[in-house]
Amino acid sequence: MQNISNIIEEHLKQILNASRQGYIEIRRSDIADQFNCVPSQINYVISTRFTPERGYVVESKRGGGGYIRIRRLGFERTDALAEKLIAIIGGSITQREAEGIIYRLVDEQLINRRESFILLAAIDRNVLTIGLPVRDQLRAAILSAMLMTVF
């Protein structure tokens, strides 16, 4: 059985995919009521699953008429894609951020699942058994080199 966070994430992605505007506006309390959970669960899903690394921009407006707007950003397959990714990665990247980039590439069908597993294995903290900040710098170098090869 899927956990509630996965179910909420999939629901929001379905709504977003069906949106003609390229974004959705939701109310935390409405989604929480729909899934019979607390509003903080919605916050958790949005803050961990709808990140810039995964290709989303989240805006919020507080107050009585407040909303959360989720917008999907896309990568266009171009010759410059690898350079754009390397610029995003920079000289240092956390495991969570790197995973977000990899998941985004899978979501946009720019790499397949097998390639994603290889990338994820290479950048895992259990493989890169050195201290911070060197580990994040090494992860960035490995991920950048692998993406240059893939693209």
C-alpha cells in the first residue's frame, strides 16, 4: 500500500498535468480534507516533492483568500541541456538535491529508470564515504561527468 505522501503527490501531479495554464492553485485545507489528513502533511509533500530540483516552482499567498500555486518547469532537449544541468549542480550538491535532479530527468523521460539507478548509486552517501563538504563537492563532480556522458 502506498503511503499518504505518495498518494497526495500523484494526485497533485495529475491535476497539474491536466491543467491548461501550466500551473495549479490549491488550498492546503481543501486537499487535507480530501485526503483526511492534517494540513502540515500537505506542506510536507509540497516542500519535499515539488522542489526546484524536481522542476517545480511553488508560490504561496497567505490569508483568507490564500492559495498555493505549483508551476511545472520543463527542460527542453537541446544541445545545451548538459551545460544547463551542470550550472544547476554547481561545485557542490547535496544528495537530496542530486536525487531531485535525477528524478526530474526520469519524469521528463530524458533518462530511463536503469540510467537513473546507475546515477543514484554513484552519488549515494553510502558510497561516497568521506566527510562534508568534500562529499558534496565530489558528488557534484561525479554527477556532472555522468550527465555530460549521458547527454
